[in-house]
Amino acid sequence: MGHYKKLLRWISSQEHLFFIFALLFVVPNFVLFFTEPLPVVVGIASIILPLAFWMGLLLLARKPGIVVWCLLPKVILDGGQLVLLYMFGQSVIAVDMFLNLTSSDVSEASELLGNLILIIGCVFFCYTLPTLYLAFRSIRLKEKLSSSFRKKWARISLGTFITGIILCLLSPLQDYRFSVKDDIFPVNALYNLYFAINKAEKNANYMQTSADFTFNATKPDRAKGQREIYLLVVGETSRAMEWSLYGYDRETTPCMEKLDGLVHFTDVVTQSNNTHKSVPIILSAASAEDYSVLYNEKSIVTAFKEAGFRTVVIANQKLTTSMIGAFYREADTFIDMSKFKTGSYLTSLYDGAILPYLQEELNKSDDNLFIVLHTYGSHFNYHERYPKEFSVYKPDKVEGIRASHKKVLRNAYDNSIRYTDYVLGEIVNMLSETKACASMIYLSDHGEDIFDDSRNRYLHASPIPTYYQLHIPLLVWFSSEYQEEYPEKYRITRNHQTMPVSTNSVFHTMLDIANVYTPVADSTLALSNPAFTVRDRMYLGDHDDPIPFWEVGLKKFDFEMMDKWRIAYGKD
């Protein structure tokens, strides 16, 4: 009881509350000091600069609680930053995090937030709510900050701010270039928000900025007396290490392992661990090296349409406002499976629901076809991505995202991979029955962390990726009719299957396999072309800048995993 009274007296002083608010406002900065790879002087400056600024701001009112309530968005931003640090262990709120708010549907957001309710609750009750309560108490108190106190601490805050600037100026001595928009929270988070808004505007204007673009695509070489069908399957959240086709010890891909004419590429990394950036790279000539062409050029769907193909897109993901939806609407037929969902908005159709619509399109005419299937794959919640009969590894009912549930999470995830394998097997069977000259490419947009090492990382789209998020499966299947018609392309593709590849090769490979010619295509990126050239692989940074694959922040665990794969495939 005595301690409670002392605490009550402490928080009944405006001067004490002033110090409490100043310290609460730099809690994220203090945590980031330990998580970010900054030189010591910059790390210290990243704390004392905002501390000095917030102290000066709190002194604008005689009751600092008034300033705190005026800065409510800042308090909310702090809470979001602390949740992010819990999820991924480092980095400020990224551009992609803001964009995911508009490119994710309600069910995706609910699935994730529902499993983070504990940490969100902890941040709210331990940080956000106490801050706002103390601000309310400050406003209710009759006492006010004295003029002498305000003048004294205004001088101290100014001196602290100048000290922080001096420390920033010393950063070149540690071979570091200091930047306010990159190194100081919340300036960096607000800059990322500005960048995200600007990027969302570019996405919204795509139809206008690309209106006059043409691929000038042609198809001079056609299969003799045969129909041609080329199909691209865009997978979701599937990592190569969980496929038995790639050496995983569980039988997760029995159908793919029995397929004739299948080529699986063993060293493939995505150029982004975020769907809204990765998939547009797959569907267009954009890449991490030149991402800006995304807004001025059309997608692979239009290239095939110009070359005389009937184009079809069937998507089992809600595409909302992303560029992906704009690309898909270029097709002659666009089937949005999210419109056919029944029951709770929190659940999605299994990917097998695509198959009847695919069969209908294959039977509709004898036209040459280009088809894109966008699946929901292994997106969390994993156990909701497959029917009961594919519940092979049990228990698989995931109760939440926690390291203690790793075994159950992996069981459910592996079941989802097995179901993906089944769906791909059914697609191949449908293509085979057409007796057409056909080929299918499957790849995932990115991988996933599932508490794989001592970092306890999970999910994807983290500002700093891991190899588990980057290493993905890439398969190319050729029908027997295609192998007879174009044996050289099949042979060349097989010869390249152990080469280091990035997802920006898919656009060029699909066109090359179909013998569609356009000045936009680059034969040195096509895996089926003898001109294919191994090049340095790049990753698309948060500000859409290309980052060499080896510099994206990979840690020793990631390099250990890469070494494991090299040894497994005889590349050590």
C-alpha cells in the first residue's frame, strides 16, 4: 500500500510526468539501438536526437499530457513498431508493411492479427494504454510546469540536440553515411509511409501510364498441326526445402516426383519476399535491377495476347488494389475465385476449386491458350489450405504462432505442400489429355520462416529476409508433344537446372518456351535459351532499389542453409 501511494505521488507531479513522457517516446529508439546494425555514435544519436526533440515539444504546454494527446498518431505508431520488432527482431516499419495494409484482404489480416493478439495486447496494455492514461492524468492535474522548469529544460534539450548532431557528423569516421530518413525513428517510418503513398499512387495510375505500350509480339514458329497451351502457375509461400522433390525427408511431392518431362531448378531465389512486389516481377519484364518499367509496360498476359493466344487468368487470391490485379485484368477471361467464396470471410477456397474452371477453359475452344493460375498455396493459416483427406502429418491444427507450436505448424505446412503437389498433378493431367504441345511453369512468389533456427523468425515479408524466405521451388513441365516438337528447348532447359536463377527469369523463359518474340524479351534470362547467362542476383529493397543478394542482411544461419543445398546438389 505504501509503494502504491509513493507511485501515486510520483505521477501526480507534472515535472515527473514530463520525464516519463520523454522516456516513453524513445522506447522504440532504445530497442532499435540494440537491433539495428548502426555504428555506436549513430546509435547513440538515434536516441538523444529524438529525446531532445520530444522534450522540447513537451515543453510547449504547461501540462505535457496535452502534447501527448495531440501526438496520439505517434503513440499508435510506436505501438506498431514494437509489435513489428517482436515479429521480425529488427528494422523500422517498412514501405512494404504499409502497402500490405492495402494489398491484403480482410481474411488474411484477420488470420495474422488473430494469432498476434497476445503481443498486440501486451503492447497496448504495457505501453499505449499507460501512456494515454498518464497523459489524461496530466491534463486533470491542477499543477502546471513552472516557467523556470520549462526554460531550464528547453536549454538542456537544445544542448542535447546539438550533441546529437555532432555525433551524426562524426559518423564518417566509422565509415558510415548518416541519414535522418533512414536512421532516426519515427522519421524513417514516416518517410516509408510517404514512399508507400507515392507508390500506391503509381499503382493506381498504371492503366494510364502503360496505355500506349505495345510488345510488338509475334509468333512466327508454330507447332505443326497442333494446338499450343502454355500455363503459368503462381504459387504462394512455398519454400523449396519442404519439397521431397528437393530432398526433403517427408514425402510431400509424390506426384511431381513421378512426372516425365519435369525439370526442377535447384538454386532459385525470389527477388522479393513480398507478394505485391514479387508477383509483378514474375509477370512482367520488371526486375529488382529495373523495377520502374513496371508502371510503363504491360504484363506477359498482353504479350501472349498480341501473339495470337487466347488468354485466361484464374486467381484464388483477392487481389484488391495491387498491380497484380491490374495485370490480370488484361486477359481475355479473368476469373476471380474470391467472388465465389461461401461461408465465413475468414476462410478461402482450396486451390483445387480452380480445376473445374481450368477444364472448362481448356474445352471451350481449340484456340492456342496462355493461362495464369494464381493459387493460395501455403499462406498462413496453413491448416486451412487443404481438405481433410490431405491431413497426412498430424497434429496439424495450429493454435497460434509460437515457437512451442513449431511441430504442429510444420505438419500443417507440409500438408499444404502435399496438396499443392496434388493440384499441380491434376493440372498436368488436364494438359496431357488435350494432346497439345504444352508446357507448365510453377514457382512460388517467396518462401516462409517457421521457427527454423535460434532467431525464432516466422512468416514472410520481413524487412530483412532470410534464406528460408528467399529459396523457392521452380518447375518446368513439358508434354511429350512439346518434347517431340521442340527437343532442343527441352534439352537446354534440363542443362540449366542447377544454375543460379532469380524470379525475373520467368517472364523471359515463358515467352521463349512458347516461341513468342518481342524486343522486350531478353534471351540471356530465358532458361530454355542457349544464350542464358548466369549473372549476379539482386533483391528488391524496401525503397525499390536493387540490393546484391549477398548484401540483403543474410546471417550465418542463412549461409549454413545455402551450403547445405550446394552439398546436396553436388555444387560444393
